[in-house]
Amino acid sequence: MEIREVPFGSMGGVYEQDDVDAVNRLLAGVAESEGTFFPLPEENDFQNAFAAHEGARKAIAVNSCGTGLDCCMMALDVGPGDEVITTPLTFVCTAGTAIARGARVVLADVDPVSLNLDPRTVREKITERTRAIIPVHFAGLACDVDAFDRISGETGVPVIYDAAHAVGTRFRGEPVGGRGKASCYSFQSNKNMTCLGEGGAVTTDDEDFAEQVRQLKTFGYVYGGSGTRVVRVGFNYRMTKPQYAVGLTQLAKIDRVIQDRRDRMVRLNALLADVDEVILPAGHGPDHGSHLHVIRLDTDAVEFNTDAFVAHLKDRYQVGTAKHYPPLWTWDALQELGYNGDGCPVAARVCEQVVSTPVFPGTTDEDLEYIAWAIKQTISDLG
């Protein structure tokens, strides 16, 4: 097969003319009326539409998943002396928001098949200091939310889901946005849905909690009555008016985008089904949010490591990949705080094996066939 370049792209969603038109209409309206970018009627329109799509009573738009998690930590009064349990297989901000509030993050292990936080290992880590549990719907595959509901009900510890990968994700056919205390979503540029490069939302069925998050993302303001009041210390974690406008057009097409990505991931799985050295991702069915296609190199079956595999795939065959993720305890900032992988042997093993393949909305059938061929050739070359 002829060598071709298949890069790992940075744009996970799809921008089309409707997105351009939405921004143009908004800018034209501001210019013609000599108005401003406030007020934000689009904010409520977007929040209501997103809540409905994710199966929650309320959605509060914020400028990133990380700031959404930060608002949740503040709303739960997480602080020094507290513990927050999460997965080592995630982006650093999942733990960073709790650490920034002075809490100690406790790392529990992951399930070896789903790669999601294992509820059994979480239960073992709960103490009287545990203030929250933060599971991640890794790659778009839902955690066992029923198990986490039981743990929360038995212990009183609230569950905040990191749903950065999980727009459109379902668990047993039902959207996950209303589960737990809250869920935090991302609209950053490499996600399936993106609001001009950044953005996020917190969804919840708890209206009091929703109001706390809304206050915290807007300087602690409470509107109405005798005027604006500031009732707690908050920040400016808002999205902008153009982002809300694009958010509405992005949301209108997200189910199609997810299905397109899922179809490509299922196709690549089929092309790699006969490769014994590759462990395919679990659960790419109709409930999967299909944000990432993460294969694992079975390092027990080969004589080379994942770094060599990834380097050869790029250098020899021009196929780009990414690593989602190095374990949390390997980040410099967490190492300086004394974090390590004790008690997380599955995560330590998995993180040595994970490779995210370049499957995006623009990936063609020819690209998929080439990616599979290049993976097979790389294993043969290095073997």
C-alpha cells in the first residue's frame, strides 16, 4: 500500500455553514443596533436545549469542563483536609480542581475492560474525609452509574461525573446527564461538539445545586428582587454570546456527528479484529459517545513497548496518534505533591498500552484501511 499521511487532528467536531451563519447573524445584529454582547438570551436557549439533550433538569454553561468541576468542588465546600476519589486515567484537570481547593485526591483503580473507574476499588477508598467521587466516562463509554448511585446512597458521598468525553453518552439507553449530583461536559476544540474552541456545561437534576453553580460562574451574583446581590465569592466562568449561538447549531447536529464517528470506529475495529497484538476498545454500540478510539498494544504479546510502536507508526507510515492518558501520578505537579500509583495496578498497566488512533469526522474509508494496514505493518516490522 502506498504511504499516505493520516495525522491526529485537533478538531473533533464539525463546523458547517450553519455555524458560520449563526455567528454572522449575531455580529450583524450587534453592529446594526450599536448594541453589545449583553444581555445573553442565547444563554438560556442553549442551556435548556443542552439539558434536554443530556437528560437533565438543569444545565449551566461555563467556559470549560475544568471550570465546571471547579464550581462543583466549591459548591460542595471541598477544602483542606478533605479527600476526593477519582481515576488515574484522565486529564489532569479532573484531579487538579480538587487539589486547587486544598483537598487530597485519592486514586482508585480502573476496570480492565471499560477503562472506567472501578466502583469496587472506589468503595475501598472511602473514608470519613471523602467529600466527592469523580468518575470519568472515558472515551465516551459510560461508567457504571447504577453502581455509583448505590455507593452514594449508602455513604452519602456525592458523585460528580467528568463527562468531558460524553456528550450524547447513554447508560442502558438513557442519557447520563441527570445522574449523580452533577455532570461536567467539555466543548473544547477536540471534542465531538465544540463552541469556537472552548466551553463547557454542568448538568444536574438538583435545582439548588444548579443555582449554586450558576452563582459561582458569575461572580456570586443573585439576580432579581431589589437588585443584584453578591452572595458568595465567585468568578467569571461564562461562555460568550457567539459561543452560545454556535453551541445551538452544534447541538442540532451532534447526534449525526456522534453516529458518523461511531461508524468509523466500528469499521476500524472490524479491520483490526484479526490482530492478536491489539486489544480493541469496549462498547462501541449505540450508547457510546464515541469521542476517542483507544486501542491497547498487548505488551505481553510483543517484544517492543508502546513508545516504539507509536514512533514507528509515525516515522515509517505517517500515522499520527495520541496518548489518552499518561497516569495522573506521572505529571510533574502531582509527583511534587507525593502522588504515586500505589493501589492502581490495572491503571498502571493500561496506561503503558493505550494508543488513540486518528479517527475523526473527516476520516475516510481509505484512511481507515490505511490505518489498519499501517498498524499491522508496524507490528510486523518491530516483531
